[in-house]
Amino acid sequence: MNFWTDPVNVAAEWLKDVFIGWGMTDPYATALVYLLGAFLLVALVMLLDVFLVWVERKVVARFQDRIGPNRVGPFGLIQPFADIIKLIIKEDITPAGADKVVYNLAPVLSLASVLLLWAILPLSALVYGVDLNVAVLYLVAAGALGTLAVIMAGWSSNNKYALLGAFRTVAQMISFEIPMVVVLLIPTILTGSMSLKTIVERQDIWYVVLTPLGFVIFLISAIAELGRAPFDLNEAESEIVAGFHIEYSGMKFGLFYAGELLHAFTFGGFMAVLFFGGYRFFGLEQIHPLVAVLILMVKALLGYWVIMWIKYTVPRIRIDHMLALNWKFLTPLAFALLVVTAVMHRLLGGTQPWVYALGLFLSNVVLLLAALEILRASARRQRRQEEAVLSAVAETAGH
Amino acid sequence: MHNEWLYIGVFLIVAGFIPVAALVLAWVLGPKKPNPIKQSTYECGIETVGESWVQFKAQYYVFALVFLIFDVETVFLFPWAVTLDKLPLFVVTEGIVFIGILVAGLLYVWRKGLLEWV
């Protein structure tokens, strides 16, 4: 173990020795090293977040046939810093009658819930915050905090539009957590562990091959959980102006915005970790830990790009369609997929890897086809009923 | 000494500190000239009528209740999923029966018409 092969852990050990040399006891030195490490990680993530603003604005501009920011710095790269300065020196307005404590806590919680996710994201085999043995559960728990921040913001603003946004959040964003939790069980079953690092290490075959349907369900419910289009009913600009953050301005709005962008990127990262082999890419990750970090970042950026692509392509869905999609299609499908995966995993557990992979893949395809067939049959039945009603009405009108 | 949850706790403090620091900075640097019009509730140019914390459609809460049941029960599935390889066949079957009961609950809610948006 030297500085070249494992920079983070060696630096941490060295720093700890320095602190102990200054006369600190071991627990305090460890806590201080953790504090510095966490601070470094969060600072880097916030720097990344600043550039995500630029990425998002450039990409949306290209989708809408514009150029995007290109004046401040090369390719407009300094633009986000100009935005931050503008946000910081704006007046901090709290609407009269707002629940002040909750109102000010909501943006903090919104960003903090996303930052918390970075504690468990394995950036490479040696560079990671912490390798929890219940990381998958932690992912769900920290994600739910973000939903809570939205509800708090909507409730405390003393504004009807904001309250409407919060109500919609209650109905939708939390509904989509069910298929997401169920789908998160699938990598857990395939790995036999909830630790994200173990999940990455076991992915000799990417889990997206073993469970493509699981990945699609995870992508849909992740977008809904993020509250991004087509599932952005809680902030629908054309209906309820901006929904839950209507009364927020200046840096408080900035925190919501930064939290949303970072959340999307973080979910890109988790998609990479859970389904696309994380920091592994055909042995390239063994060159150097930082190369592995780069691989994960590229995969996360691709996931983020797919989320943006969907956001700027698909129009917003109606609330009843959205709830029907979740409760009547995704949730039963996710449970069916869980049972099928568990059974196939038990049946094919001891066989050749390719038999195992092929079996799981085919079972996913068969399940998807069956689900679509059931959907088509029920839609046909419904259409026939509606036609019968219409013709009955027409007959009565004729008499 | 390696304590995972100590790190999470430290991380929680840092993750809370960064946004609070940003807010404090904005509060210090920004102008402070409040007036009643500026602080009034935003409603597309017209004044708000009545109380803002209105009662609203109960159906939103029905979905929250259904969610609560499912979310709590899916958490029970995690230990089962982790040890699926080592469990005896009987326990695996039991897990599947448990999922069946969950889906039966969903079907019940569905049949009762609570999943229809009216």
C-alpha cells in the first residue's frame, strides 16, 4: 500500500498519525480525519454541482435549438459562478404568514438529502465515503428526505399554489417509491448483499443484462422521485406556476435548484452502480483508483444525460394517468419481477454463468411481453365498453 | 478504528453545514428592505382570498396511506433478499407467499376503487 496505488486511504492514515502525534487520542483523531474527508468530498461534489448547472443549460439549449450560455468565459463555463454571485446578493424574502422555521429548513434539507447520498456512493474500489452493509436501505431513506423537503416547502410557504404542489407530491413522488424499493431488492438478490461496493464487485455481467426490466422500472421511478418532467406535476409551471418553491427566491431557490440537478446526477451514478457495473469497465479500473472514479463519472454523466433527454422530450403527464401508471402497472410488474427473479436465481444458482444470465434475461423479456399483452387486452376491453355505452346513448337519442 | 456510522454522522453535519453556510452568506450580503407588498403571498397579481392553509381533496391522503403500508412491508423483504442463497426452500416459499399477500392487499385497494382518480 503506497500513495500511488491508494491515495485516499494512505493520506487519511498519514493525517491520522499526524493528529495523534499532536497529542490527540485515537477516537478524536479518527473523527477529525472523517470530518476533513467528508468536507473534501462535499466540496468537490458542490463544485461538480456548479458545472452541472452549465451542463444542464447547454444541453437544454441544444435540445431547443439554441446555443445556451456562451458569453462568460470559454463556452460560457464561468456562467454558473456569475449566477451564484447574483443569487447570493439578492434580497432574502420571507413571505408574511409563512412558518419561518420550516420555510428556511426546507431548502437546506433539500440539498442535504442529496449530499448525504454521496457518503455511500462507491467512486472506486478504494475511493469511497463509507461502505455500509445496509447501503441500499440508506439510499431509500436519504431519498425520502428529499420528498419531505418538498412537502415542507409547500406547506410552510402560506401560498395556495405551493400547498397544491405539496399535495401532489404526497400523492405521486412517494407512490413511485414502492416500485423503486421493490426493484432495489433485485440487485440485492443477485448479489446477496446490500453493500454497494459488493454489488459493483459481483457485476462480472452487468445487472442491466440480467434484469433489463428492473433497470427500466428503476429509471422511471427515479425520474418520478426526482420530480423531473414528465413527472414534474409538483412544480408544473403552466398550472401551479412553480408549485412548492413559488415563494422561494435568491439563494433559497438556488439551493432547491442545485439540489434538483445534483439529485439527477446522483441517480445517474446510482444507476451506474446498481446496473452498469459502477466503476468497473473491462479491467480499465485496475490502472489507477482515479481512473475508476473517472469511469464512474462518465457513466453517471451518461445516466444524467438520459434523464435530461427524457425531461426535454416528453410532455408532462396528467395526474390520474401517472397514478394509474404507478399503482396499476409498475407496482404489480415490479412485484412479479421480484418473484420471477427470486425463483430463477434459486433455480439457476449453481449453473454456468451464461445459462444463468440467459435464463434471467429471457425471463425478463417474457414477463415484459406478458405484462404488455395484459395491458393491451384490458385497454381493448375498456374501449369496447365505452363504445357500447356510446352506441346505447346514440340509440336513445335516435328514438 | 473504523466506525461507519461515525462517518455518516460527520457527513450529516457537513452536508447540513454547506447549505446553511450558503444561506447565511446570502443573508449577510443581500439587502434587507422588507415591505408589506413585497412580502405578500404571490398569486398572479391578485390578492389572496381567505386562508392559504386550505383543506383539500382527501384522496391525496389515501395514496399516502396505501404507500405507508407498502413501504413498511417491503422493508421486511430486504433480509429475505440478502440471504436468499442460503435460505431453506421453505423460507424462500414463505417470502413469495408474503409478496402474494402484499399483492392481494393491492388488489383489494384496487377493487375498492381507491386507485381511481376522481
